[in-house]
Amino acid sequence: MPGEPQADCLFCKIVAGEVPATVVRETGTTVAFRDINPQAPTHVLVIPKVHYPDAASLAAAEPQVAADILAEAAKVAEHDQVDATGYRIVFNTGAGAGQTVFHTHAHVLGGRGLQWPPG
Ligand code: 5GP
Ligand code: ZN
């Protein structure tokens, strides 16, 4: 079934509590946790509890959950007090764009100056 947990998915295991993570916030539909290899002082991943491989497939199947991720990204920025200075929300989509974990996730990056355009 679309959205069901995948046995070989690292982020499904984090949702299930089978892999530990430093959780910042949790809602009925999302989990936000700190990236294991942070690229900025604030580097938090916001993921849906349902499994879809990328943002496009999540938005097509469950648009309300996709909206929940954006709302949670803003809450994370407030939590880490980077909302005033600015932050970036990134969905790497496809291996060619650097996606390595194929369970939808928003990177929330802040706490330092951010280059534009990104690399
Ligand atoms: P992607 O490259 O797919 O856009 O992002 C995947 C992110 O997941 C990377 O930034 C990577 O550091 C992070 N990551 C990979 N494995 C783990 C893990 O076991 N725990 C946490 N917290 N982050 C992870
Ligand atoms: Zn998954």
C-alpha cells in the first residue's frame, strides 16, 4: 500500500523508534530530528510518518501531509530561533540532486549565512 512503512528504510525505522534520533518536534503526521552530519548550526530533517520516496510523490498522494511538513519546518526554525535571521528549506529530489535517503525529508538549515545559488 502507498505510504506504508518499508522494512529497508532508515527513516521509517526512525519513525518507528527502531533507530535512535535526536527528535526536536513530533506531530501526528511528522517527525523532526537533527541531521547526523549537520551542514549548519541548525540542520533538522522534517519527515512524514508515511513512506513516500520524495516530496513530489508525497504531494501527489497526501497533499495535507506535504503541507504539514512545511508548517513543521517553520516551527523548527522558531524552536531553534533562526526564523528572524533566515533559514532554508530543501527537498533534494533524485540522486542527481544529492538525495541519498528515499523517504521524503525537508532539510531545515540555518544559523549561518547561506550562499545563493546553492551548490
Ligand atoms: P539527502 O542526501 O537524502 O537529501 O539527505 C539525507 C540526510 O540524512 C543527510 O543529510 C544525512 O546526513 C542524514 N542521515 C543519514 N543517516 C542518518 C541517520 O541515521 N540519522 C540522522 N539523524 N540523519 C541521517
Ligand atoms: Zn520510509
